Amino acid sequence: MMLEEESFDRNDFMSMFKKRFYSFCDKSPLFIKCKITDVGITIYDYSEDVDENIKSHYFDFDFSHDEKYNIKTIKNFLVENWYPIINVEKVFYKKPDPIEINEIMVKDKCSFTEATTNFIKSYKKKTFRLEKVLNESNSVIVRDFDDNNLYLYKSRMPVSIFMKQLFSDKEEAFKNFSNKFEMEKQVLDKKE
């Protein structure tokens, strides 16, 4: 019987961890800094630009797993606890159904033809979580909480400005998301 020995090289682990973690940070919707030691990492969130609002969290490395697993653990914490939530009110227009046409005719004292050309305006609150920022394509990936799917939204404003607004003037950022971002497509959720 042959015994396989798997060797562990801490330097290789740290090298791969740093490379992959910095790549993750580049796409993160947070303005984070980190301090890496031989046994763990402390993450600081500078998103709110106010010293007393700097959040930090320490993670021990789990050397029984690879660097991908360790980054996934960190990402899961950040997504659930620190990633920004976007609340918007979407406007929808629909043609009136027969009952609504009758109500419009009575209320507005108009003809059937006029009533059928009226569109009914309704509002729906939508909640998204910003999960990735793609500066090179001026896009973001958001999770729609209604269906729990990820969507790619293209921006007609610099994403970097939107990101700064998201942490300094949420109301203006939410308006900009409604007016200046357009959904391009649904994207695959890799569950990294």
C-alpha cells in the first residue's frame, strides 16, 4: 500500500491568496483595505468616508482548505453584512382591463375609445444588493431580491461616481440607479 503525502507550502498559499483576494477586491462594491498576517486577515471598510464609521472584521485562515475556500468565507461575510442595498421605486404602465376601462369612463366622463388609450400607472418597490462593480465596462452586477437572480446593469454615468454617491447620498444614488442604469441581461450565479 502506498501512502500519499500532500505537502503544504504556506508561502504558496499566501501568494495565491493575495493574488485572488486582490482580484476579488477590485470588483467589490466596498472601499476596503486589509492587513494580512501569517495566520489571518483584518478587513477595513472605508466606504462611508467617515473615520468613526470604519468597520473592521478579522478572519483566521483555515489552512486545511485552499485559498479559494478562505476567500469565499470572507466574501460570504461581506455580502451578507456589508454589501450595499439599493432600494428603488419602479414605475410600470399597463393597459386597463375591462373593469378599469369602465371605472375610467365613469370617473373621467370620457368615451370608451379615450378610456382604452389611458395607461394605468403603478409603482413597485424593488430591492437589490450590489454584488460586483465592473469599472472597465461601466457596469454593475446586482441581486434582485424578488427573484434572487443576478443581473448585469449598464450605467450611463461613471460607476465610480455612483459608488461614491451610494455611500454619501443614498437618495440621489437610488434615483440615479432608477434613471441611469439599464438592465442588460441576467447573469449566471456561480456561487463561488
